[in-house]
Amino acid sequence: MKPLIRFAQLADIPILTHFQLKMADETESLRLDESTLAAGIRRVFDEPAKGKYYVAAVNDEIVGSMLTTYEWSDWRNQTVWWIQSVYVKPEFRKKGIFRALFEHVHALAMKDKEVGGLRLYVDKSNIGAQATYQKIGMNGEHYQVFELMKTF
């Protein structure tokens, strides 16, 4: 099954919102506020400097999605793309959907002389995702991410 990978469109916001609600619940048992989430997704479309969504479709059904955001690296004098908000519908997992999304984004990054590489973060307890990322050649040995987030 080879999915069609394309840039997400405004009409995809409801499915992107649904996917992120599911992902937050599955991976971290978080219940996100749907209206805040939808507004956050919409801002990526309204302000392209924030990132870009991609979707994977099989037989015209969107079955997976991914967001890339940007980090400036003064060490490289290039932009690093962060892979975020990855979701694949459960019945389509282990069928190459994530790999197709990743390979599409990777190819775009490698063609762009301004891009120094790809990064992502993963919840420490999400062992399945970590194994998937290792299979495609990513390594999680070099950095650990720390955060201090506002709580509302």
C-alpha cells in the first residue's frame, strides 16, 4: 500500500484535529481542548513560518499526518526541521504510512540547501515509536529534551 503524500489543506483541519486529540490521549493520556487545538492547527496555515502539515492518503482517505516546524541552528548556519504531531490511524500502522511521510519530508529537506537536518522528540514511554524512528536511521543518543511549560 503506497500512500499519496501531500501538503495538508485548510479542509484537512478537522481530521488533523481529530488525529492530534487521539495522539495526545494514546501517547500521554492527555485530554486536549479541541477548540484550542483546532485554532493552533489553523495558525500553521495562517502563518506558514510556523510550520507545514503533510498528510498521507490511501484511496482518498487520510490515514496519517505529520507537522514540520523550524529551528535555526547557528552552528550549521541552516534551519533544522522538527518532525512533530505524527499520527497514523491504528488500522494503518505497520503498513509503511509513517515511512512514506518521513521519506517525503526527508527528500524535501535534502533538496533544500538551507536545511541542515531533521529532528524529533518522542515521549520516553513510547517505545514503539522509538523503535520505528531507529529503523529509519534516526538516533536518539545525542540529545535529551528538557522543557518548562506554562500550565493553565
